[in-house]
Amino acid sequence: MKENSYKPTKKLTLFGQLEKRLHINSTFLNTPYYLSRLFYLFFLGLLYIWNAHYHEKMLHKLNQLQPMVDSLRVKHMRLQSSYMFDSKQSEVAKKAAQLGIYESKVPPYIIAFSRNATSAGNLHVDPVLKSSRTSSTLRFCAPCLLQIPEHK
């Protein structure tokens, strides 16, 4: 019978690959077997220290910027409240009165005329509150003369 000539290959682990790439073996200054693991732990320790310093630096910057953020938040709230107060209808009316502009005391009127009218004799004015809706008339708002759509 023929002998088994198959030899399984060794799979290299992470530390085995590090030893192979860094050429660390038992002939290199008689290094111990655990040297690669010590390098790995040393690298993890450096990473841990760097991470701690980085986050402490970020916390320091955050604590320096916090008073500025608080003052800007207060300023924003103050400006927003003054804007809300100044945009009330009564406040706008007071400021417009200084310019000589006053609120209208009469309701707006609707100017309506027939579509097939050729003369101005068919033109009549309706107050907004009056409900004279006919399908053959166009309706306009008197102050601005914009066409108002018909409701059916």
C-alpha cells in the first residue's frame, strides 16, 4: 500500500503573519515567542492613550464654547420674541399710522359685471357679505381689482 504523501499546510494566524512580515523568529536576537503579542498589546495601549487624550481635548473645547452657545441662544430668543411682538397686527397698525396709513373701516366691495356685457350699464357693486352668486358674472375685489373665482 502506498503511503500518504499529503501534508497539510499550516494556516497563519494574525500573530503568525506579523512574525512573518516583520521577520521575527527565534533566531532574531533570541526573541521569545510572546514578543509579537507584546507588540500587539503595546499598539493597543498607544491607541487607548491617544483616544483618551483626543476626547479630553474635545471636552475642553466644548467647555470653552458652551458660554458662547448659551449667549447666542439667549440673543436668538430675545430677537425672536421682539419680532413676534412687532409683527402683531396692533403694532403694525401703530407703525403704519406714523406713515399716514390707516386700516380701512369699511368692508371691501365686489365689482361684478356680465361676461357678455359691452357697455358699462351692466356694472354693479356688491358688498362682500351680500351673497349674489350667478354663473354669468365675473367678480373683482374693489381695492385691488383681482378676479375672485366663482363658488358653485
